[in-house]
Amino acid sequence: MSRFLLIDLNNFAGYPSIAIGYLVAALRAAQHEVVVVSPLAVGVAPPAREVEEGFQHYWERRISYSTRKWVAPPRHWLGKLRSGWRERNKRKIVDACRKHLQGRYSAILISAYTDELLVCEEIARVAQQRGTPLLIGGPIFSQEPVAQAWAKIPGVTAVIGSESERSIVPLVEAAASEGDLGVFPGVYLPDGRQGPKVLSERELENLPVPDYADFPWPTYKNRVIPLLASRGCGWGKCSFCGDIVTANGRGFRSRAISNVIQEMAIQSRRYATKDFAFLDLKLNSRPMLWRELIEAIGSDLPGARWIGAVHVQADSDCGLSIEDLRRAKAAGLTRVTFGLESGSQRILDSMHKGTRVDRNVAFVHDAHDVGISVRATVIQGYPGETVQDLNMTAEMLESVSDSLDRVRINRLNVLEGTRLAADYARRPDLLPGLDHLAWNHVYARSRYRYSQERNPEYREAIRRVLGAVHAINRKPIHEGAEVFHGLM
């Protein structure tokens, strides 16, 4: 039996990390000892998300989205304030990890996003000093340039960019015994070698039930259990989406509904709650399975409350008729999130969203009318977006303001591995307005300039969109949905 330290650096949600839960379950099933460090357990609370907005939130967003030169100093000041808060919290995590690392471990595993680079570098230095193997993993590391950059961090033994629930035991055992990690799929090594090609995990029913016992349940605002009924996306065509190109997002795969319900019942008994967050990219990828899930939860788990993400398709049955929504609400669906993205049909088509503006609007009203809280996302700055397109987005948001609980607006981020990134590499001339794109692989970020943002009329249209966003977000959350507020 070996002893492993698992460090969870993902601090974006008010519930346990499902990735850590799977790894802990697999390692304990193999009779290994596991110690888990999570941010909340060391006093680092997740940032407040999608709060009931006040006047200051509106002006912070205005400053953040402004492209005027005179706004740069206050935007830089706000950025320093946020960075200072994040660095203080990161120091707490590093200090807690240092204390744990005084013990003896066969290997250290970190689950991270690229934002935690500095924390990972510090932990890697300590691991190197103690001669302890360090493995870093997470969805973004299935992108080769990112994984290769992180594998070069001094003290890192390997970077893992695969679905590793089934391979984690032999992988960490090999790391502890100084074996060859290059034989494992999705592994990147400091010497430039990498393992075989990653294949999607197909046998989802045979995976262990995630073990969340090490997470600080008494300190969560509400007890919410994360789970997955499927992996990948049944649509899988949106050009901007980075989720569908990660290891666990490639190719749609689903579990038997009986298997999902069994896990929900087990976790409900373990952690004394009936509140669940489905983390599927698109919970209605297969309408038949979606309807079976609704029926099974309603009949087998009375009193359950749950949330999830869906995709509204235009010209086919996607399981989101008002009758479907009524049944889902009766079965405990409390909140749903989806991508509105734009009020311009031309832009939606450019994104390959597979939906229509009028269908999106109808879905928002239907879900609200049956008592489901609705959250949506909007993207600003997609290549080719004009003043007219932005005004259409503002009009759409204004038309659903009474029915939409929260909306998150995001400036377009061109992500590694996406269709949009590939299109830019082949034919940048076909993406009007997107200029001077450059990559920072360590942070998995792109930098570019969107030429329309220098247009005064475009800036005025952005202000109109931001006003519509604020009008929605300043309202109280839908009654009954408070337990899930800010989680998705």
C-alpha cells in the first residue's frame, strides 16, 4: 500500500470536484492511502458568482469591456485588486500544501486549470526538493501545446491529459517505483516524450462511484452532489467550444439511466442530501435518454432537486418542449443553463450553433413559465459581429428579461484545439475583424484584437448589451433556485 497526496486547485464551485472524487475512489479501491487537500478545507472560499448585481457591478463590467485608452488605468487598477485577492488565497493553498508535504508520500497529484500555474510551480519546487514524483492533470492538458509547456516546469514528473479514472492506479504506482510513464496514454514527460494516443473512455458504467468523503461538507453553503450521466456533447459542432476538444469531451457517450439513478441514491445516503448538479456538457444530447432520466428521477428519487446544461436545437426534437419541461420540473429540475450566445441568426450560424434565435427565446419563456430558473451565456466579439448583430443581441436580452434569471456575458476567447482556432490557422481572412492572434500556451490563452471595437457605434452597442445584462442580473434569483445559485 502506498500513500498519495491529491491536491485539488479547482475552486470555482460550491461542491466537491468530481475529478478528485473519481481518483480517490479508484485509489482507495486498490487499497492505497489517500490524503486530499481542497481550497475550501484550508479557508479559501470560491469567488461569488452571479450575485444579485448592484450599481458597482455594472460599472466594473463597463470598465472591463471598454476599449477606450483612458479606461486602461482604472481597468489595470481593478485587475491588480483582483490579482491581489487571488494571490492571497493562493498563498493559503501553498502554505497548506507545504505542511502536508512534510509527511511522506509515494507521489503527489494535482488537478488544476492553467490559472494555477504559480501555485503549481511552488508545489513542484517543494516536491523536487523532497524527491517526490509530481503528476499534474486536468481537461486542458489534453491539448498538446499546453501539456508540453507544463511538462517543462522544474519538479514536474508528468502531465496527464486523459480520462484517467481507469489508468490512475497503475500510473501512480509506476511513478512511485520510477517506472516508465511514457507507456500510458495521454502522458507528457519533461524530456519531450509522450504516451500513446488517448482513446475516449467507453465503459462508463464500470467506473467507481466518486468518493467525496474528504471534502469539507460542513463548510459548503449547501450540500450539492456533482455527477455525470454522459460525457461529450451530442451536438459537438460549436466552433468556439473548448469543452468538446478535451479528452472527456470528445465523442458523446452515455451511461445507462439505471446506473445513474443508482449512483444518485448511493451518494444521497452517503452525504445526506438530495440536491444534485449534472455536469454533462449537454444533458439532452439524446432526447430519449433525457426523458428516461426525468422519469426515473421522478419515480425513484422523490424530493430530489437538480440542475444541468442543455442545448436548444432548431429543427429537431431535442426533448425541450413545454410538456418535457413540465415533466422535468415535476421531477425536480430546478435550474437549467444553456448558450444563447447571440441575438443574430447570422452569428449563430457562423458559430455552428444549430439553433434559431426565436427557438432560444421561446425556450426561455417556456422554462420560466413552468417554474424552472434559467441561466444563459452570451458571447461578444465573434468574428464578423457588427453593430447590427450586437443590437440584435441587446434586443433579444431585453425581450427575455422577465424570464431569464441570470446571464453571463463573455468576450470571445479563441481556445486551443477548437474549430475556430483551426479556421484561423488555415484562412484568417475568413474571420473578419480578428487580427494579430497570438498564443500563450502555458496559460492556454490567446490574445488578439477585434477591429470592430474601435468603432464608436460598436462600443455604443456593447453598452446597450451590458445594460440589458445588468437589468437581468440585478433581479432576485427565481424562488426555490437559491440552493443552486452561482453553481453553474
